[in-house]
Amino acid sequence: MSTGTAPSGIRFDGVTVAYGGTVVLDRLDLTVGPGEVMALLGPSGSGKTTALRAVAGFVRPAAGRVFLDGRDVTQLPPHKRGIGMVVQQYALFPHLKVKDNVAFGLKAQRTPKAEIPGRVAEALELVGMAAYADRHPRELSGGQQQRVAIARALAIRPGVLLLDEPLSALDARLRSGMLAELARLHRELPDVSILYVTHDQVEALTLADRIAVMDRSRLQDCGTPEELYRRPRTEFTASFVGNANLLPVTVAGEGAVLLGDRPLRVPVEAAAPGASATLCVRPHLVGLGDGPNALTGSVTEVQWRGSTHRVHADVDGHRVMADLRELREPPAIGDPVTLHFATEDAVLLPAGAGAGDPAGVGP
């Protein structure tokens, strides 16, 4: 399916949105390249949906500008922006058949009548719903209804597709299937820029080319999924993009920190001895038994997760998590335990580099 348009893109230029004097999006600078999938990831109230609504034209910025394909669209109404949008509750018209729901946007755009049936069939084929064209929404499952909503958004051949928590109303099995479908759609529509709002880290890590991490109305971090997971720049990113052990340490010198009185060998870059810092280690990189950077403590919790056991240990008053595979005899609560991690698997973060401190974040 061709979009029928040149590759588009999105740019936020210092966009601020406020309601009644309360800032809900604070000076957002962010660029989504042509054909790129950008996930806006963050908790409720972080500003991510407000950013998407600013692109759609449903909210007017108090300051800053929104650009689509290089055009300043800040003052344009939604119907003149040429975007497709899918929300979490499907928003299908219950009295219209599937094919008529998909045709709705085309008719609103005054597409020539002769073109509409072919465009509708093309969009339904793309999402695997061609056989359901004559059904009503009430005759479809939740996942099927969401496919129809996506088909409706794609039928107008947008350069930009906005997805606002599109899978949150689905159960886990349907969500997994729809993630695969969205990934396939991205491959088949390489020119469409996608802005994907979610609070689900798995969705963001699975689909996005880059992730913009939002909190407290501000952009906190931005990078590829691998960059944010392997080398987060803030404590908030480390804790929100995957799980992380975040341990308060003191820099002891080149390549060394102290966890209390316990020396650990970690990468130390441009940190003065005596400086406070936060050590980040992902749970799946923590091993059981003696090894480099050994941490001795006692088991406080054991969770079986199918392919792994998550073991929680108290180490000098600090909680340490380890995701351990194939434990035939996992430790019991109260057992002494030794955990370890490799020097190269640790990331040292500035202390307090978390929410409200987006230093170093760029587009």
C-alpha cells in the first residue's frame, strides 16, 4: 500500500501546553524523522498524550510550534493536517459496517467517490480484515475492532500516523498479536512517520526506532531502545525502560566506587573521588555465586517467572535483584547468598539524574 505522499516527519519546537496556568507539556524539542517510529514512553501525567494531541491539532500550544513535513501546522485545524490517528477505545461508529467506518475519513476528505471502494479494500487487506467488510463493530473482537480503526487511519494515506495507547484495552494475548501486526505494518509502510504513545515498556522496546522518555511534563531522555536500555543517562530512564538495580555509591577513584564500605570495580568517567553517584545494573546481568564485584547478603524474596527466578537480596540494607535462569533448587527466604556482576555491565549515573533533570537530552 503506497501512502501517496512524500515521506513526512514531525518536529516539536519548544512546544509548551498549559491548562488554566498548569503546564502539562514543558518546552518539548523533539524530531521524528520520515518513516521513523518514535515511542513516547512515560507514566500517566507525563505529558506524552498531550504531545500527541498537539500534533493532531486537538490542543493549541501556549508557546512553541509544531511542524509536519517542514510545514508549520501550529494554527491549522486537525482536518487540514493530513494525519491518521488511532486511540485506545477504537472509536468506531457502531451503526456503520466495517467498510463504511473505513470510508468515513475518505468521504470527509472529499475523495472522489469512484476511488473509495478500492482505497477501503486496500486498507482492510493491509490489516487482514478484508473478509469482515460487511460486519458491524459489535460482531468483532476487540483486536479486530482495533485493526479496523487502524485501517480507517491508513485509508487516507497519511504521512503521519498517531497511535495513542492503541493496545491498552486488549488482553495480553491479543496485545502480543497486535504488536506483531504493527511491526509488520511498519515494514510495509516505510514512508509513514509514527508517533506511538504508551506507558508499556515492552511495546516501546518492540516497535520503536527511538524512544522519548517523558516524566513530569518534560522530556527526560531520548535514544534507540538499545541505547536507553544498555546505557541510560538518568535514574528515571534506567527504572522505567526495563528493570534496574540502582545503588547509591561513592566514587573512590579511577574505575572504583564504594557501596558503603564495599569496593566495586565499575566504569568511572569524569567523576571526582568522593562524588556521589548511582550504580545501575540490570537484573539479568547479575549472576549467582562468587565472581567479580561480589555482593553478599540474604534472600528476601524469590519469584518464579517461568524461564527465570527473580531473587531479591538484602545487601547492606540495599535491595539487589537478580534474574537467574534454570535454578533447579532456588534459595529460600533468609538464606545467605552471593551475587556478582561484570565491570562492563555496570553504568554509573550522576546522583539525582532523574525526573525533572533532562540534562543532555536532545532531539
